[in-house]
Amino acid sequence: MSIHTSLRRSVAPVALTAVALLTGSACGGSTGSTGSSAAGEDVKRALSGTVRVDGSSTVAPLTTAAAQLFQGENPQVKVTVGTSGTGGGFEKFCAGETDINDASRSIESDEKAACQKNNITYAQLQIANDGLSVVVNKDNDWVQCLTVAQLKKIWEPGSKVDNWNQVDSSFPDQQLELFGPGTDSGTFDYFTEKINGEEGASRTDYSPSEDDNVTVQGVSGSKGGMGYFGLSYFEENKDKLKVLKINGGDGCVEPTTKTVQNGTYKPLSRPLFIYPKGSSLDEAQVEGFVDFYVENNADIAKAAQFVPLNSQQESTLNKDWNKLKEQHQS
């Protein structure tokens, strides 16, 4: 059964097939219940404790949506979702401080080494798709589309572009003010790699923040403002901002669910991940939460305004999650 209401608007429990087993009486003394009660159902109804999540601010709304639904059926479980950025999250994750890391890029070699040093095992689970959105002020009426080359001219290391007429001579004499994610953000890593050709290569004289809402406020408050973040943040703030089409070599394409999923929005379409820790599966509430997240990924992604996985990606997700559980059980 699908989720028929946006999780961003309502956190009321929703009747999903995957969570139907979680309803009913608490474990032990099943007054008021009907039919047989399997031991597995009793365990699910008895879930309690904390699930600690940190990492990407882009993935956080998706995980928060999953957590709200899960907690609606498991009121004794508390899922905490931090937003220290993908890199900051991996620091905590590989130090053993969290159960799951939200990530808007794949884990890097130094992070893998840190996890290995501390005997942290994990699985990389692609949970949804996203498209980075380049946004400008709502009153900006002179630009509809930018090329990758123009974006690089603006954002590359050492760039001195501070006026829109330096981007294109047809643009007005309007000060350009830049806002975006900080260096711990996976969004920063992905954007700089795809636009500037090297991860982490960026001009530094812009207003950075790990909180995408700060970028929304900055761009919406400056007529010449520009920023970038995940598609879902634009969808949430489309009344305040204008999204640009991007020409990645095949013409101007707007970021939408369709263009992100079919790969025509280039080069700023990307996968979104969660990294559950193997040893945390000893805690039933952690395994239960990830099971719920994986089983209902499509409905959660749609409700939280992200782009769902395609069939091949979903198959890989289930395979990778089952492999981690099997490895931990062995």
C-alpha cells in the first residue's frame, strides 16, 4: 500500500503493508488482538531503544521521514537524526559513535581506513536519487539556463567573478552573491567534482553552511544571489526561489524527478546513501528501522519529495542489505 500523504506535511502513522505487523497489542498478554501471534511479530511490537543517525543534510529529510513513520508504529524507539555533513558524519560513524551515516556521496578511502582501524563494518545502501539544484533569487529574470562552463567560471578556485555581467555580457550589472554548503558536505564534494573537475576544488569567498536553510535564506534575500543544494530543498522552497536549467552538453535540462531518474539531467544527478553499521544490528531496533527503510524506500522517497530508485537500483539495495545481515549473523 502506498503512502498517500506527504511526510513533510504530516507525521501521522500511515497504513503500510510493511508496518501492519507492528500494530496491535504490546508483547506479552495480547488482550484485544485476534488471530495467531508469531514470535517475530511480538519482537517487532516490543522494539525499544535509540537509533543514532548523523551525516548528510541532504539525506536527513529522507531519513527523518522514514524515522517518523517508523516511530509512529514503534513509539518506544527514538531515532535521532543529526546533520553534521557527509564527511562530519563519517568521522562519527567510523569512531563508533553512530549506528547509521547518511551520505550524499560514497565513502572515501581515508574514511574506509578509519572505519577499518576501528573494526567498523558497514554496507553502502543507495536509498534514493537526487539532483543538485542551482537556484537564484525569485526576482532574477535574466537567466534561465547556465552551462557547466559558466558554472565553473563562477565557482572554480580563485574565481573573481562577482557580477552577473561577468558571467555573460547580456546579463545586467548586478552583484553576484554566492551561498552553498560547507566543506564537510557531500553536496559540496559532488558539485565541485562535477563542475570544477576536482572534489573539494572551489572558490572560498562565498557564504558556506551545513544547513541548507541558510542557503535558502541567503539566496531569497539577495536579488543577485545564487546557491546550490539537493532537489528536495528547492521543492520545499519553490515559492521563494527559482531553479535554473543546466546545459551539460545536450541542451538545457531542468532538474525534475523524471530527468534525474532517466539520467538526462547532467552532470548533477546523484545517488543518496545510508551506511548501517554491522555491529549495530545486534540492537533489534536498528535492524528493524533499516528493514523498514529498505522495504518502503519507494513510498518514503516519493512522500519526502526525493526521486525513487529504478528497478535495478532497488534490486541492488535489497541484495546489499541482505548481504550485511547475513555477514553479521555468520
